[in-house]
Amino acid sequence: MIPAKFEYLAPESVEEVIKFLQDRGDNAQILSGGHSLIPLMKLRLAEAETLIDIRRLAGLDGIDESNGIIKLGARVTHSEIEHSDLIRDRLPLLAQTASVIGDPQVRNRGTVGGNLAHADPASDLPAAVIALKAQIELVGPDGSRTVAADEFFVDLLTTALEPNEVLTSISFPVPAAGSGWSYRKLAHPASHYAVVGVAVVLSVEDGRCVSASIGITGLGSKAARALGVESALLRGELSDEAIGSAAALAPDGFDPLEDIQASAEYRIEMARVYTRRAIVEAVTRAG
Amino acid sequence: MAISRMIGATVRRKEDPRLITGASSYVDDIRRVDLLYLEFVRSPYAHARIGTIDFSRAADLEGVIDVITHDDIKDAVAPIPAGSLDDDTLKADRHPLAHGKVRLVGEAVAAVIADDRYIARDAAQLVDVEYEPLKAAVDVEKAMEADAPMVWEEHGTNIAYRYHVGSEDIDDALQKADRVFSYRYVNQRLIPNPMETRGVVVDPQPDGGFTMWTSTQIPHIVKNRIAEGLSIPENQVRIIAPEVGGGFGCKLNVYAEEYATAFAALRLGRPVKWIEDRTESFIATTHGRGQVNYIEVGVQADGQIVALKTKIIADLGAYHQLFTPAIPTLSATMMVGPYAIPSAYTEIFGVFTNKTPTDAYRGAGRPEATYFLERAMDQVANDMGIDPVEFRRRNFIRPEQFPYETPTETTYDSGDYEPALDRALELIDYQGFLKEQGTSRAEGRYLGVGFSSWVEICGFGPSKDMGMAMWESGTVRVEQSGKVTVLTGASPHGQGQETTFAQLVADDLGVPFDDIVVLHGDTALINYGVGTFGSRAAVVGGTALRMSTDKIKEKAKLIASHMLEASPDDLVYENGAVSVRGAPTRSVPFDDIAAEAHEFQVVPGDSGIEPGLEATSLFNPANWTFPFGTHAVTVEVDSETGEIELLKYVAVDDCGRVLSPMLVDGQRHGGIAQGIGQALFEGAVYDDSGQLLSGSLMDYTVPVASQLLSFVLDRTETPSPENLLGVKGIGEAGTIAATPAVVNAVVNALTPFGITDIEMPMTPQRVWKAIRAADDGGRL
Amino acid sequence: MKVSISLNVNGVQKIADVEPRMLLVHLLRDQFGLTGTHIGCDTSQCGACTVMIDGRTAKSCTVLAVQAEGSDIATIEGLAKDGELDRVQEEFWNEHGLQCGFCTPGMIMAVKELLDRNPNPSEQEIRHGVDGNICRCTGYHNIVKAVQAAAGAGI
């Protein structure tokens, strides 16, 4: 399988990228790691007249911490996240989630920016990015803006990115010390994408949940917060029953996907089970 | 006899140095000067009439050399000869490029040839084919109905053949049984997926013939068929199976693409390469299994099975490939498995559907039989309240009953089934596990254990009984220096015959393993051959080599008799030397005999002995071989999600004498993985229009390492009396045994829910649904 | 429109003119003749095309040759040094970690990285470490053993 022909551009600055995007309009696609885009182009399910490769752009690579914020350049790979001591220490949920994406080779090439901008509804990372309340930086002709993760994903393969914008970085507030976390997924056995994936960050004081942030992927056409579960958790004690009934709200607000691996009914039920298990694990980790 | 050193020894493979360094050549690695690339235009419809084919846009593309359709090829290439059971099998002639109608998604309609594979791909997209879509016959049972869409309108039915075998008085026998149990099982379609897809390179020769490199298990059969199809004398056709990256039965065929690529190369007078991509492979390469089985088991109150009747509905797909109609008959042949069932009868309905043809896939017909039988063994045992292990034991054919004649006209060569079962019980710790199962159920955990006792028919086979040449050839050529070149017709595709056969010949002749080179896979080098499939290479190809080494030893004695000035009757061949019986110091080493055989300086001209030291033998077995064993597996099922965890996998197999234990175990590992794949992961999924929904490795699960476990293996050894080596064949054991063992274990785990069957593949969703459906009733 | 790129392959500096759409695996196989790297699928599942790019494994069927511009590429052909097999190659041979051999070059490259990141992996870590590579022949049993042997031998 071979992609159709395209024009290839490898600019050296964000400004140039934006200029090319403006020139080429809808026919241009940004190429980062290429692990979502290239397979689609090989199957000729996606065709782009122009690919704008961002590999030469400066400043998209680092993982930095300052003032309680960890910032990842858009081109940071899943395996850099997985193996970063800083991330493992301060954002263990993110490291854990990155470590179960695809397979080792895919993680070596796939980038956080490319992953989020592609907005595959079954991708793992969006769940964690939402649960961690990340801010996503987009740069366009009028400068840069940030979008909260839970507002970034708009629909199937659709994000808040405007046609002339490029995703440059993702910033994570470091969760309070003692926060519990978990990412649990029911993996598709062939693609390894999430049939359902649940990311949880919460903190517990005196046996009560005082903060909770939950992102669910795979269930619907886009990853999203499980607001119902979050507020139910904040209402009561963390008994098995309370967790169970909070988790039962996981599918609320999602329009479940359906495919040959999992019906809507099964996805809904798995969202509940996996949410409950993720909460339980997060609670045991909180302290 | 030489002291056996290499047979039965663990040795590193001769094949591996080139494979681990990337030095080997598979078909796509073949390079030729002026090579062209061919790409097929394939039907997006499962069933449609073909209208006009407009390839002007493709032909205009720079770099495109030619576009070929049926009209171009029809006079030069005959329809591909199809397999059939007998004259009553309805015809399903396939043309290399579709004629009039397409009958499956992926059927080739045109071929584009270009300078470069990128351009060929672009051009294929520019061929505009007009289709008039027709309703498709997809579900095999619905396809049998009179008002189903007809894959072949001219036949007026989709039932390509009916075939029966076994006891004609089966209904009486069932009636006399104390109890009769009826079950239905589905053996889903599988997609073989060797890691190397198919591929062909054809290089035309000035004499009008050609050389073809093709990724095949059967170069000699390809040679004969393609030569015939293109009306070229077969001695001008050379087929080379280079390194072949797995086959599992799907390269045991002669394919449309081989004919079309050869035609294109001959037409253009230039070498042409076609490499199947994975997406094509899913639809253009034969599938396996695809049966629905109805089974009735008659059992006496004491647990003795007295009658077994089955109906096999086989999903053939749209065309007959080489063995398409024949595969289900192997299920019928093996329907009684390892059990002494006096009355057995099968009727097979071979049914056309608008899908990829089914054909051999590792095990080919025997996994299906083992599946319906071993599932039924568990279900009957449960329904009668007998321990499933005890139920099997009670019905086993006893050692003294061999050779055992089955009601399905087959004679099992040898067997001793209980020791393998006993060893499996020991290794799985059956009693201990049952205790653990009880305790865990009390904790809401669902553990299960499953068994599968199997016997299969392999070592294909007696030519007359199989309706085509099934002998194998083996040549042993002693070079002047005493090095030995072995040529085998059993062309391998990963099994390691270069090693196994070198072990065999090393011991037979008493020469060092390192002195032996085994060649295969080139019809210009190997005079005769059939191929590697049906667990036959060691049985048939190995025996042919033993026949040849026996001849070499006899001739070596004749030559040595002149060197030692002794009568050949007084000579013995031992440890790589010929010596005078009783006078071991009067001896000539093998190397000296080899040199004399070539130089002929001692042997007198009037000796009547021909120079040279080479022998070729063709072995045509009188019967098949029947390896057997028992597999046992334990699992845990997550009752909330339906996910299955494999806890332990035990296999105790008996393949007769073992030539190369490490390779035998390797075959078992791979087969077990594929058998587990069928039980848990794999299955072709179609929509109602005949589109394959599981058409990529993103959708169809070929298991990866983290989805499997390490296996616990042991063996028993019951030699086959059918060949000089006592070997039985091991290539297919794993896929035959593993699938029902795993399903039995999962069903066993879910007994508390009252679940008695789950259709394969047992995906988490399927298991979850079964639990959910059963949850209201029966939960303990 | 072709693009000129330079890259280092197995220690040798190479220059190639490629169409932007050319896949790295085709550059390696068809232009550089390094056919030890194989193509087994279209969707980045099978891993037969695994090579190292700047010391990290990648599926070269999912990388454009132009993306590898300026990179160091290592393929199976460069693994043995001065006729000495790499330890991982040696243990695949010893433990019968291959049958048809088609997945083997990619599998060996994946194992190189696995052991580089984790010199003493557990069986589960080994299995997850090669999850990007499909083998249809061995059931992975002997691949696991080969990796364990290579780890035991120290890399």
C-alpha cells in the first residue's frame, strides 16, 4: 500500500507553517509522527495535496516544569512521556497512559500533538489529558490561544483547531500531592486502541473524595469528561456501593459507538465497569 | 546400524544464519533488470455483473506499460482447473481475470503493469469499471435456500455437492441408544495470514518459456498447472519457491495471480513482479474453516457412545480452489476421533457463497471434526453427569484394537491414547485444579479447565485414495569429496526440513551433519516433488530419503568391495565406513568411497557398476498416519467484562518417532497459538452485502505475544508402522487440539451460570452477553 | 517532484532522490537493496518492517523517507559486526526463535530496543516489549526464551 502523490513542505518556523496552511487551505495536512495519517494515506482513505512536516520546527520537543506546570512540546513522543522520570514522578497517569498506546514502535514515533490533533475517538491519550485538565496551546495567524482539554475534542476526528492553526504544546497542572490516579482500558485485541478507556485523578481526605476528574475515551465519538461520575463521587463517602453507583453514571452524555468488536450496549456496560475499577485503583493510590 | 546421534538430537537450524541476518530472499527480494510491477484492479462488490471497463485514464499515466482484462487473456489462458470431488460436483470455473460477473469482493477484474510499483498503484485506481450490483449469498445456511441469490445462476442452486460417508444404518443405531444428544456448532471462517503475503515474479525466457518465483508450498504442482493453463510445455517452465514466509495451507494452491502475472510477462517480454499487500491478502488468498455442524450423539446409560451422526454445511466461497471441495471430507473422515464409536455417519453439503474460497488452513478439516466432537464430548458428559475426562477414557480406542478400522472407511495405524491423557492430567494437576476452582467460585471468581483428546489423519498420503499424486521424492547425492547434497520435493515454508533431513541423512550415512546441504523449492533442480502440507514432509519426504540412503549404502558396499577386495556380502556399512564383517580394520571410509565413485580408478570397467554415488527415491505411502494426544488448559473468566485469561496450557502429543525435538516442539507452539487464535480472537466478519468487515490486521486479531502464554509440553512416542522411520507428522497438531480445549475450559468456567456453549471467537463481548443472558437463571 | 535527502544507513552515508511519498521501507529495500527489512502489512500492526531510527525502533512502512532525512538508520543487515552475530541473533538461533523467518529481522530489532531499555525483563515485560511484532509461526514461546537467554547473557 502506497500513498497518493502529495506536495511536501518542511518549514522551519511556526509562522511558515501557518502561512502554508493559509495558502493551501483544506488540502493541507500537518505531518507530525505520521502514525495516524500515513496508514490512512497508504490505504487511500485520506488524501492530502500538501503535507506540512513540522519536524524542523524549533521548540516543540521539550518536557519542562515551571511553577507547577509541566509543558510538553507537540512533538514529544509517547515513549518519551512513558520513560520520562519527570512525568513518571509528577504525572504518573500520563506516563501510564502513554505506556499502553499501540506498541513500542508506535510509541517511539507517535507524538502527543499529532495524537490529540487527530482526535481518534478510541485513542488513549485524550482520556488522560482531559482527566489531568491540560491546556492545549494553538497558534494561528492571530497569535496563540489555549483551549482546555475537555473543550478541545469537538466530535469524531474533529477538534477546536481552526484550519489555519497548529498545535504547539500541552500544559499540565501538576495534581496536588497525594492525588490518586488510574488509567484502565479494555483494549481492542487487534488495533490495541481503547474499546473503552477511563482516566481518573482524584484526592481523598478523611475517606471522602474531595476532587475528581475523569476522562473517558472509546465510548463515544469523542473523548470527554464524565461529569456525572465526578459530581456523584464528590457527594459521598467512598464505599463500594457509592463508587459503584457513581461509576454507573459513566455513560451519561455519551452517544456510544458501535463496531464489530463492541456493541453500544457492551461499551456502555464496560464504561461503567472500567470506571468503577479505575476509581477503586485511584482511591487505593490516594493518600 | 550407525549409532543414532543426530536423529532425536536438539540442533540449531541450518536455515537460520541467513534468516537472522536478513540475507535471505523472499519473492519481493528478487530483483531483475527491467522489472515491471503489476497491480490488480479488484471488485468492490461481492456479486455484480461487469459492464464496461474503461482504462483510458490509467493507460495515459506516464510509466504505465499495459492494462489487461479478461478479453486480452481469454484466448491464451484456460480457466483455472478447479478441485472437485467427483463428476457431480458443480463446476465453478475461475478465470484469472473476471469474466462477465464478479462473485466475491476482491476478485481481480483487470491488471495494470507499470515501470514502478507506485505508478502501478496509482494507475489501478484510475481504471473505471462499471458494475451492476447483485444480491449476495453470504450466510452459508441461508445460501442453501431455494430463493437465495445464486452465485452461479446456471446451476440454479448454491449446493455444489453432497457427499456422505459412514454407517448406512445410523438412524437405527441412534434409535437403539439409551440417550441421544443434539448440538449445533459453528466453526468460523479464518484468514490464514502468513506474515509473508503471496507474491510472484515471472521472467520470460528466450525459448518461449519462463521462470517464476512464487511464494508457494507446492512449486511442482504450480509448474504442471500453470504450464497446462498457458499451453507451454512444462519443461520450459521453471518454478522457484524461494524463501517462503509461512503458508499454513493458503499457499497450497494455484492462484489466478500466478496465471495473470505469467501472461503479462510473456505478453510484454519483460519480467513482471506482483506482490500482494495485506489488504489484498485478506480477500484474495484462500480462507480456512467455515463450517456449520449439526451433531447427534447416541450414548448408552453406562457412558458408551454407540452412534454419531453429523451434518456438515461447508461454506466453500464462490470458486473451487485446489482442495476447496475436498477439505470438508477430511472432517467426515475423522469424525469419530480417538473413540471407538461403532456407528458413524456424515453428510456434507458443500455450499457456494459470494465470499473468498475456503481451502486448506493448518489442520484443514480435522480441526473442524475435532472441534464438534470434543465440544460434544464435554456437553454429553455434562448432560449425563459424567466427568469429561472419564467419559473420554471410557470411549477411547484401546491399544490392542490397532490397526483400527473406523466406520468412516479409515484405518488408524497405531495408537495408545490413555498415557497421553494421564500425563496431561498430571501436568495440569486436574484434581488440584478442581479444588481451586471450587474455592474460587465461592469468591466469585470463575476458573475453568478444558480438555481435548485428538487424533488426526496426516502424512498425505496414498495417491490413489487421495485422487492426486501424493508421493514425495528424495535424492541423496554424494559429492566427490564425500559431502552430501540432499534434494527434497517437500518444499518447506518455515518448517526446517534443511535441518531435519540433514539429521536423518547424517545418521543414515554416518556423515557429519555439517557436511550435508539440503536443497528444495526449484523445479529445475528437483526432478519430482509435491510439497509441504498435511503434516507430510517427514512422513513422506523423510521416508523417500531413507529409501535413498539405503540405496547409497548398498552401492557404497559394491564400490568398497573392489577397494577392499572382498565380497559385498561380507561387508557392513557402519559409522560412515564400509568394513569387512568381523575384521573392522579392513575398512574404507565414506570419503574414499565417494572419491572412488567419481574417479573410478579401482572399480574395473567390467564390474557392471555405474560411476557416481547418487540415489533418488519416490515414496508413495500405502496409508496415512494418525498422530494423537491430549491438550488441557485452564482459564479464568472475568464475569463482569467477559475477558478471558489463559492460566496454563498443557499439550501431550504423540507424533511417532521424533527426528528433531526442538523443531517438533516449535511446530506445536505455533499450532497451539493459531488454535487459541481461533477460539478467542480470529474470525472473518462479513456484512449482509458480502463486505469483509474484518479485513485488516487492525480488525482481525492475529495474536501478539502478550495475548498468549508459554506452553507446557510433553510427548509420548508410538511409532507408525506405515513408514521406515516410524514418524507420524506434527505440523497441524496444535490447531487441531487447542481450539476445543480452550472453548471447553471457558464453558467449564461458566458452568455456574448454566452456560453450555459460546460461539467462537469468544470475544469479551460474546462471553459477557452469554453471562448476561444466563445471569437470571442458574447462577449458583 | 523529487527531494534529495541524505541519511546514514548502518554507518554508511547515503544520498537519495525520492518522491515525498516514498516510504522509508521502500527506500531501504528497493533503492538501497537492504531487503532484510520486510513488509507484512499496510496498517502498522505487524512490525516486519521494524528498523532503528536514531537508536529507536520504528515501523519503516509508516515513515516517509523524507522524514528520516539526516537520521541514522540501523537495519538487520548492520547488526552482526565483523562476522560476529549479535547476541540477540545468536539466541534466536539457539532457542529456535524463528521458523519462516519473515518476522525475524523486525522482531530482532524490537528485542534490541527492549533489552536496551530493560536489561532484565520479566516474561510479561518481554511479551509486551514485542507486541508491535506479529509472528505467526512460533506462538512466541521460543521468542520469549531467546530474549530471556539474551538477557541472561548480558547485552
